[in-house]
Amino acid sequence: MENTQAIDSEHTGQTKDGGVGEPAPGEHPSTEGETMENLMEMYEESFKRFAEGEVVKGRIISVDKDHVLVDIGYKSEGQIRIHEFKDENGEVHAQVGDTVEVMVEWWDDENEVVVLSKEKAEKVKVWEEIKETYDNDGTINGTITSRVKGGFSVDIGVQAFLPGSQADLRPIRNLDEMVGKAFDFKVLKYNRKRSNIVLSRRVILEAEREAKRSATLSSISEGKVVDGVVKNITEYGVFVDLGGVDGLLHITDISWGRVKHPSDLFSIGDEIKVKILNLDLEKERVSLGMKQLSADPWTIAAEKYPVGSRVTGRVVSLTDYGAFVELEEGIEGLIHVSEMSWTRKIRHPSKVVAVGDQIEAVVLDIKPDARRISLGMKQAKPNPWDVISEKYPVGTTIEGRIKNITDFGLFIGIDEGIDGLVHISDLSWIKRIKHPSDLYKKGDLVQAVVLDIDKKSERFSLGIKQLQSDPWETVNERYEVGKEITGTVTNLTDFGVFVELEEGIEGLVHVSEISKEKIKTPVGMFNVGDLITARVMNINSDERRIGLSIKRLDMPDDQALLSEYVSSMRQPTSAFGEILRENLQEKLNSQHHGDDEEA
């Protein structure tokens, strides 16, 4: 009560008995009344105290190692624990004279102690801001601090929850990239008692996108060139964000040239320039083009690549029938397999070229309307068949290695890419060859004679037997008609016996010429390898045939022998017999004619 009495006596002028003292000298009565009113207010305020949980402003009056002393007015001073003023590094941010907002945590009248909290005052203020943001459909800024189940934890002064579905317009591939970043958020719902706050960033982005979409749709038109950002890449094209509106850049509209996959040219996030080809405002569909930013190269292709001109290009793809060569972006030509080599038969273009090779070719045909160019690779080099006949005229003896052996002959390397064929029939005059591999093997060095060169069919014919003379050409000199000879049986048939007179020269003893007696078949009478003697009846070097007779060995006179033989062949039993009879008749006629001249 001492304080009260002091105030009464000092400020109100009231006596202890309840009277009012005289005004001070020179003091006006009205001034005296105002002073009394002010003093009464001060008196009431001296007993005023703040409610626990109330947030007030105060001024720092002292700082020590444990507490910060804050004057909150009304002759009240409160303590705040020093850790509430420390940052993450432990540094204290509090100076005497600073104004801070604090919350009254506890008030002890008896001990005249007031406990304050700066952190709780800040949280109270945050909740008020959250409420105001929610009520006014505003936004609040916060920092994503960590990933939690189903989303993120966000610091907005208090901890709030951001669902993963509300973090962006599209699913986020790397969620860790969001941690540590600050964004504006919408408050979807909150509960202060449970300290539950749900935020959304997607709502803000959708609103921004809608605003951009409206602005973009009102500003774009067909034929306009715009800037965009690659949003997604597929096999058939690229989706481009034009500003809230997505447009499709189809793979066929990316380049005048060949595009295997859009990912070869673009990455998500790339900024590109495109042209609007088609616009459907109702469905909000936009078709884009990039190649349309430059002229179609096919419009001047015929002038740039006339037939017969030499060109260079890069092999971009291979098929079973040829190779596609890029002459420039948007211009590709086809080299058919038949146009790759003058001399080789190419089964697949990969045997000659590979993707990425730079090659030289000649334009064979061009059709700009069909966007086709036919190229020839072999035409860029001289045709070896044009000079081969001059280099190797018929009759020339050449030397080369056997490159291949087939059932029908040998292929011998002549010049690069040109092989000559020795047919099995041209291997030997006298030997019966079942297969060329019986005499030769691949890689053997052999000589042969040029028999024929067919440039049109690209055929080079060779012969090995032609290196020697044909023994049948002189057979008449070695075996005269009527001469007795000895040979080896090489084959037995129902119509006769084949006898080898020398290597490669055989004669036939017809079944009718074996014995004077009638024989149906010689099989069983002779064996292969038997030596027999016979008389030469007929020689036909053109037909490569010699007729022999065993039964005529006893006839001494050649003339009588021939006459009887010819007269007996009135009805030949075979084609060979017919030929033999005609030849013998001619020989008899010529001999008779010679006798007449002598007479």
C-alpha cells in the first residue's frame, strides 16, 4: 500500500482524510482536472498485466549468457532463454534496444517474474498468417526441408506437409532435387489444434499455366514462328510447350532429311524454334513443323544433281537391295546392289559399304516429284570390261590362280574383279573328268588360253586343254582303216565293247563285229582291263569315234573286208552304225574312183 499512498499523495493531491489539496500556485483549475485524469490512468495501468499466451512487443534491455531481458511495458520485464536468439551456427542475434515480438508464457506475481518466448510468438504470428492466407485464398512462401512418406516437409514458420501429387504439374523423377528449394504454396487445409497444414504448389502452377494458355492461344496463328521448350519425346515426335499450350512436332516435320528417333536430335528442356502448321482452338491441338523453317531441297534438286554428274555423300542406311546415300540434308539417293561393281556380283551392300562411309557416285536418274535419285557407284570408275578384250585378245595365254572350283569348271582370277571360267569340257582333250577337283585345288597357279570374251554378258571363257593340240586331229595318221591294233577294254555295254587305243582315244567293237556268230551281248565274254586285238573299220575325227572289228581280223584283203562290211550294214542297228556305214561307203567309192583313173 506504500506505493499506492505515494501515488495518491504525489500525483492526485488528495489528503489522507480524503480531501483535496489546494491547487499549486499558478495552476488553472481545468489543468488540475486533466492532470488528475492522467494520473488515474497511470494508476490503473500500474496494476494492468498481460494474459498468458498474449503476444506483445517489447524492447531488449539486457543480454547475458543465459537470458535476454525484455521490457514489455506497464512496468513489466520478462526473460527469454538465450537459445531462442541463436542461429544454426550458435551465434546470438540480440542487441540492447532491439524490438521483438514475444508471447507471455508465464506470469508470477509473487516473485514478480515474467517468462516470455520469442519462438512461440513467431509461431502464433505464423498461424495468424496461415489463417489469413487460407481465408483470402492467398499464397505463402516456404522451403522444402526433407522428403517424408507420401511427399515433403515444408518450413513455413511451422512444419507443413506437401503431398507428392501437389508438388508439380507432372510426376517428379528425382524427388531429392526439390529439397532445399523455396516456393510459394496454397494452403489446402489446416488444423491449429493438431498442428496439421496441407500445402499445394500444383494449384499455383495450374493457375499460371491456364493464364499462359489463354495468352498463348490468343497470340498464336497458323504460319507463325514461335519459341518453345521440349516437354516430352516419343518415337513419333516431340511435344513442345509453347507457353501453357503443348504442340506436337511430328517426326516427319523435324527435318527434310532422315530422322531415326527424335531423341537423336532433342533433349527434354531444349529451347527450339518451330512453325505452327495447324491450329485447332476448340480441341487446343497444335501441329508444329521445324523443317518448314527452311526451303524444300527437292525444289532445286534436278538443277543441282543432273543426270551424269558426280556426287559425294554419306551412307545412312542399308537394305537387302542397296544403300541409301545422303547427299545433303533432305536429299537421299539409292545405290542398287547391281550398280556397286562392274565385275563382282554383290549379294548384300554390306559387302561393299558400311553406314557412315563417304562414297563417290554418279547420278543415273532423278525424279524430284517422287523424291528419288538413282545413283551408281561403279560408274564412278572405268568399266574393266571395256578394255579387257584389248588387253587379252582371243588366243592369248594367261596365268592366274584358281579362285573357285565348281561342278562345271574352274574360276581363274584374271584382273581385279574379273574371273575367267575354264569349263570342265575344256580341261582335257583325252581324260574323262568327273569333277574338276580331281585334278586341281583352290589356289593352284595355272595357265590357260583365252577362248572368248562376251562383254555384254560379262563372261570370260578360258581353256586349259587348248594349250596342247587335239590328239583326234591326227588320229587318221596313227590309225589307218584296216590296220590291226591292240587296246584295253574300258567299258562293256549291250551294244558293244569300248577299247582304249591310247590315253583319251577309244574305239568301239560293235556286238555284230565281235564274232561271225550272232551274239546278243558281249557282257560275260570280256572283262574291263582285258587286252584285245581288233581291226580299224572306221575313223571319224569330227565325231571323235573309231569303229573296230574283231571278226574281220582273218580277212587279208582290206578292200574285200570293207566291201563285205559295208554290204552287211544294210540296216544299221544304231546311229553309230549308220555313221560308220556311210563313212565306209564313202571310202569305198573314193578307192573305186582311184582305181578307174589308174586303168
